[in-house]
Amino acid sequence: MKKISLSTTHHKLILEYPFSISRYTVYEQDTLIVSITNGEVSGYGEATVNPYYASTIENLKRSVESVNAMFQDNIGIHPVKLWELIEPKLLDNYFALSAIDCAYWDFYARLKKKTLRSFWSETTSKLPLTNYTIGIDDIPVMVSKIRQNPWPIYKIKLGIDNDLEIIKALRAVTKSVFRIDANCAWGVEETIEKSKVLKDLGVEFIEQPLKADSLEAMAYVKQHSKLPIMADESCQRLEDVNPCGNVFHGINIKLMKCGGITPALKMIEKARALHLKVMVGCMTESTIGISNLVQIAPLLDYIDADGAMLLKNDVATGVNFKNGAIIYPKGFGSGSTLL
């Protein structure tokens, strides 16, 4: 097999609108694209800058460069085996590990002339619909975003004083399903009380209402909430799935947090054994990252894959969406192409 080249490119993604959650507001997103090629076939992965997880362009590049030589010694190895070799070297940077893992899965699938999803599923029917996310803003602005972007499912970011007022106003302009993400901003009784109102307002579930380490409190919330509760910040890596099993109804897996496709597949398997619902979510990222993420869709109950739809300046082509439905690109691997 030809020599493999591993490289990175830094891109600045500009958002269509300022995007706010309970912790911060984002106007633009720095991202690093990892490319793996043998000169004929190329695979791509992505890792974004995220201050909450101490991810910077500098440490992402440094981490990728630190394992570059390992590829030359393991050309053609199965992606799972490669992940097991690289992971001990990148324990402090799972965002970089994810970008490398996704890029290599993409490269490996293209080399084998297969779609990436075909390694774990042949199903392309009855896939979950992706939601469209509405960030925290003034109520008229949030209402305007709903009207400008008709969609069957919305994820609504909450975590401020007028949360219920927001949902009531949004419900007045759409009958679509709502999913709520509080990003660790609520308390125990607040979650329980709000769940009663939100259930009557057509909300499907609540994502991560309490702080990430509040598992004992979450057990109480699960017992008393009128809506299912999904873990996000509480379930970042494979070892987090078991502790979440008794205190959440499901988990939301992020590839960058867990270290890529390889551990995400293991997390899904473990979650199913615990009878948990499974969702995979995204960051604000380009179509490179989203095209990798949607390859897991056949294994999921829910998917949040709208990250690239929130951008003014995508840097790639690949997966598309129509009224929430995934439209896979033609071609092998993830089907993505850098512009």
C-alpha cells in the first residue's frame, strides 16, 4: 500500500446567526479538518475549538502531529485497531482523537469502496429525522427563526429566567416537536416543575437539565419528571454510560467528546444493553463532521445533525437534509468533499 499522508487545515466558520446556550454565545467557530490520503484516496475528519472542553487549534494540531508517524507503521490496519493504538497517546485530547478516527474510517471505507455506514448497517430506511436548533435569544428573534426555518423537530436551547415563556411563544407559531436542552442550567425542583408544563406544550424530552456530576440528584429527577431525561454533559465517554444507566432515560453521544466513531459504536452497544434511548449530536461544525456523524444514524433513536445548517460559509459538500430527513451523498466513505 502507498505511503499515507496525514495533514490538517484550519478554517473559520461563520454562523448565520449568533448562537447562544446557557453558558456562552458563538458568532464564529474555528475548526480543524484532518485529511488522510495516499495520493489517490482521501478521508476527512473534523475537530472544533471549544473552550468548555479546552480544545484549541494549537493543541489540536499538536496532538495530530504527535501520532503522524504511527500511520506509516500501521498502513491498512482496521480502524478499531488503529484507535486502540492511538488512544493512549491522546488521552488529553479526545477532540483530536475523534478527528483522526473519523478521517481514518472515511479513508478506510473509500479504500474498500464501501459506504462508511455499511460497516455496521445496511439500513437506509426509517432513519431518525434531525432536529433544527434554536439558540437562546429574545423571544421575537426565536419566533422569527422558527418561521424562517420550518422543520418537523426543533431543539430549543433554554436555561434563562423566561424559559417557559419562550416555549409558549414558540408553540404558538408551530406544531412541530420540541426537544429541550438546558445545558446544565437548571436545578432539581426546577426541572421537575418545568417538565409538567413542557409536557403539555408538546416537548419530547429534556436534555441535561442538571450539572454533569449531579448523578444522585438526577436519579431523583428521573423518578419525578413528567418527561424523559437525556444525558449529554454527564455522558461524554464510554466509561460514563454505566453510571448514567439508572439515572437517565437515554444518552446523547458527541463524537468529539467520546473520541470518534469507534468508541461511539461501543457506547451505543452498551446503552442498548442498559435499555437506554440513544441519540448522537453535533457541535457547530462543517459538513465534514456532519457527513461522518450521520453514518451512525441507522443505529439511533434520535439525531441532532444540524451543525452545518447554521453556517454562512460551509467548507465542504456531503450530506444534505430535506425536512429533517437525511439525504446521503453518492460515493464511498462519508461522501464528503472539501471545497
